[in-house]
Amino acid sequence: MSTPNSPTLDKHSSALDAAEASASHLITVTLRIRRFNPEVSDHAEWVDYQLPIDPKERVLDALHKIKWEIDGTLTFRRSCAHGVCGSDAVRINGRNRLACKTLIKDINPEKPITVEPIKGLTVLKDLVVDMDPFFQAYRDVMPFLITKGNEPTRERLQSAEDRERFDDTTKCILCAACTSSCPVFWNDGQYFGPAAIVNAHRFIFDSRDEGGEQRLEILNDKDGVWRCRTTFNCTDACPRGIEVTKAIQEVKRALITRRF
Amino acid sequence: MSTDVSDAVELTGSSVAPYSPENPAPVIEPPRTRTKRTPRSSRTNFEMYGWLFMRLSGVVLVVLVLGHLLIQLVLDGGVQKVGFAFVAGRWASPFWQFWDLAMLWLAMLHGGNGLRTVINDYAEQANTRVWLKTLLFTAVAFTIVLGSLVIFTFDPNIR
């Protein structure tokens, strides 16, 4: 069936030729990556990697290329690689972004592209940080439906307007880009951080939920919403375009109108 | 760190049966245990009132301070007119006494609370935090007490 002159093979080699011909699209970029290996050194250091890449590819593709072809010790998180799982939030050129949603051409590939772990969380290795404090803050706001009484025998119905009320905050993928861009969180990890407040907002303003009072009480704490300084870093950082600062302000307003 | 993990995670083979329908997975303790200095829930509204006070006093201070500057420095011949006699004349009226008292208290509390927030945000060590706040509260209290004393016990015939 398979002879050297089979159409399959011909096709394959022509595809290869096409790929080689399109290699002229490739540009050479320098990725300056903040590397840290606790088994080798106490200090993190910048390491430059030069590689040819299509500018329409993403920073994650560049990281893959480095890990698979240049230096296998490079460590970073990624799962879905398509902007849904929120694993690969890193600081690219000083801004928190998802490596899988940032195109090389959009971040000035003429200069070295800096890639470093997100700030405010303990770096474990290279671009991997300890996410436990982040998820603990998330758990602390009870991000699940709380109801009283018997369960209904059918769905809990909700009007389109009621659903719209918290639509923005349902988009969160828990990538920690907002929390790790917050200067208050950088200095004091006890602050709940934008992501936890966004996920509390998602249930506080859900008409089906009855635990809003408890969540508001939790966020009324010393480390709750009142530590927000409205610097809007979180809104700028959010890869899902959630208006994070607005959500925090709405929780503040709910706390105040509840008291007066 | 490794000992913490082994303490927190209930592994198979321990005396208590670790797995059951109620407990289908190893129990892992939440890692973000808060320190003793930050109680889990204070259940007071102090931070909320502090936040509200900053907004409200800010609005009032805009009127008080800008009005103060306009009267003292611009109207009626400018800053040259301000002297002992001018202050004595002003404080003869309870209206200006109240104006200045309100400005003193609001400005000191507003600024003091703002600095308290800055210290909370930026002081990294608990000790530094305590000392800076002690210094701040002393300074605020001293200024408020001294200022109020002067406004209430001002004697125009002192010389």
C-alpha cells in the first residue's frame, strides 16, 4: 500500500516544503525569563533565550519552544493553553497576563520580552508560585450556593435581569492575575484580594443565593473590601475583562446600604 | 514544610479508618491559616466607618480648607492682614471658633486615618507597625488637644 511514490508521502513532503518556505515569517525574539531553582541557588536570575518564532504565536508557544527544544528545566504551569483554565498567569513585560492569550506581535518583539512569576505569592520554581494563599482566600468567602429550607423539586428559576446582575463576575477563571497585581496584596497577604471578592460578588448578587449576609460579614473584616485602594490594577490585569474594581465597589456599597 | 504536609494529610494505614463515604479523600488542612494577631472575624464595623469617615470628612474639608485659604490669603488685603488682632477678632465669633475647631478635628482625624492606612499597607514588620502607629496617634492626639485648648481658652487681652 505504501510505496515511496504514494500520494500521502508526496503530500507530506510538499507540506514540509511549504513549512520550510514559510520559515521566512519567523522572527528572532529574546525572552528574558526570571529563573529560580531553590535546589541550585537562593537567588533568582534573569536568563535570556533567543529563538525564532512566528510573531502571530503566543508567549506560551515561546515558552514551550524553550522547554522542549532549548532548556528542559524551565518550569511553568499550563493546562488548557487556551485562556480557560487560568494556569499560566505570568508577568510579561511588567504586566500580569495569560501567556496563552498574549501574542508575540502585541508586546514589541524587537526588545527582550521579560517573563517573570506573578508577584505577592511565594515562588516555588521558575514561573511556578504557591497558589495556596490565593485559593484559601477564595475558600474563605464560601464560593458556593447557600440556601435555606427544602430543595425545590425543579430548577431554581431566575429572570434574565437577575442573572445580568452578576454576569460579569461569573467570568472569573481564578488565574490570580488580579490578586497578584494588587499592591495591597503584595504587602500583606492577609488581604482577601480582588479574586476572592469577585467570587463573593458572584454569589452575593445572585437572587437564588441566601448566604449574602454571611459573605458580606466576612468581607467587612479588617482584611476585607475596605483595604481596597481602588488603584484599578486588578481591572487592568484581568484577562477576562472583568470590571474587578467595580465589583469590589459594589460589595462596599452593599455593605454600607445594609447598615443604613 | 514536609512535616506539616505529613501531619495534615491523613494517609492510609493510620489507626482511624481514613476513607469512608463521608470522607472519600485525604483531608488537607487549609494552608492559609491566619496569624493570631489577625482574629478571624472581629465582627465590628470599624473599617467600614473609617472608610465612610474618609469620604464624608473629605467633602467637608474641601469646603472648610478652601474657604479658610480664600479668606485668610486672598480676600481683604491678603496674607499681610493676618496678625494677632485679626485672629482675636475672628475668634470673638462662635461661628469662626466652630469653623476652626471643625477644621482642626476633621483634618487631624482624616490625615491620621489616612496615615494609619498607609502604615497598615506598607509597614512590613509587626513591630514597626506598632511603633509607627503609636507615634502617629500621639502626634494626632497632641495636636488636637493643643489646638482645641487654644481655640477655647483664647484670651485677646493676653499681652
